[in-house]
Amino acid sequence: MVWTPNGIKRLRGSMGLTQAQFGLLVHAHANTVWRWEKGDLEPDDWQDDLMDDLADAVRRADAERLDKVAMLVGAGLAGAALGVLLAMVVDKALNDDAE
């Protein structure tokens, strides 16, 4: 894939990296990353390939995070349902004792 200036900036931002940190990953100086993001320079083909790999890793990490969130939400819903059932049982027991 040929990376556009905005695409490079979005990829770097999605990783939470500074231009210097991102540059280390793609073997470029921070000023070079800045010039890519401005559109003054374009990455070499091998750097495009590195960014493709980084983007794939970010997508995989996002998918794993979404799976974990879904699991936690599911566990939260199950816990909430259990709490409601427990409250109903306790309420019934208290009402039976009051009669």
C-alpha cells in the first residue's frame, strides 16, 4: 500500500507514538516522519511495507481488545443478572419471614 500523509499520521496516532518513536520503528528520523506527514516526502517501498505490517498489528490488537471488552461486558451483564436474582431471593425471604 502507498501511504498518504494523513494515513501515516493516523497510523502513528493510533499507536500513540511521537514522530521520533514512530521513526524508530520505520527506520526514519523524526524530521523525515514530519515531512511524510506534510506531504513533502514519500516513504520508500520497504518503509511502506513496514507501515503495512504495523497497521496489521494495530488492527489485530484492536480486535483482541474488542473481544476482551465484549467478554467483560458479557461478564458484567451476567453479574448484574445474578445480582437481580439474588435481590429477588433475599426480598422474597424477608417477605416470607414478615408474614
